[in-house]
Amino acid sequence: MTVQIRPLDPLRDAGLIHPWVTHPKAAFWMMQGAELQDVERAYREIDAHPHHDAFVGLVDGEPAFLMERYDPRHVELVGLYEPEPGDVGMHFLVAPTDTPVHGFTRLVITAVMRELFADPATARVVVEPDVRNKAVHALNEAVGFVPEREIAKPEKDALLSFCTRARFETAVGAAI
């Protein structure tokens, strides 16, 4: 399977991602009940933000996942931990499907991590998933994340976790 990642266009892609972010399996994305206009507005805000970016991931040419990259010094984690130089925050969401493919989500998170570490300035990826999201904790561990501690965010209790380039390379068994 080939994976490509392109910038998300809020106007063009809102209709694509709306059913993804509002799907019951995307409950941790916290957009349940969002209207199309709400999704478009949220991603226009991300698009305009100097420290937050959104992307659509394609697998074999078909849109298959959503990825966000952010600078934790300015977005999401301000005041909740002490950022280090080279820290990059990440969110990802796999599109819902009626025909799940074994290993697909692991393929996606690995591609997301490769994309983030493709930037030589990225030293460590930071995530803050909901503490109840056991499935993503297992995926994060599989690609090298190490949980540090629980943190209280306004919208959730989160598990602050980190993955260095070396841990990722060890976890996936290949250099970036």
C-alpha cells in the first residue's frame, strides 16, 4: 500500500472529513453532532493558525485518514508540560469503513510518524489522547511512544506521551 499525505483544504475537504469526525467511532475527536459548517470552520481556524496544520492521508490514492500537526509550545499543551526543542504534537484519525483491513491503522500511524520525523527539526512527537482511549494507547506504544503522565485538559483527561526518533526507529525496525 502506498501512502501520501497532502495539506487539508478546509473548503474542499470539509465534506470529505465531516462523516469521519462525526462518526461514532470518532467519539474521542469530540466533534459528535458537528454540522458540516462547524467542521469547515474548525479547519479554517487550523489553516489560519501559524502553529497548527491539518492533512489528508491517502492510501493507494484514496482518502483514508486525517492528520494534524501542532507546535505544543503554542497549541493544545500550553502550560501543561515543559516543551523541549524539536517537540511536535500530533493527532490522527482513520476514516471509518465497513470493511476493516487488519493492520491498517498501524500502517497509518507509522506513515504519520514517518511524515513528522521527515523534518530533521523534529526530535520528539508528543500526543495527548484521552486516558480512556485504550486502542490508541496500544497503537502509540507499538510505534515507540512512552507514556509520561496523565494531565487534565479542559476537554478531557489525557495521557501525555512522547516518542523520540530513536524509539520510533527501534519500534518499526527501520531508519527514517
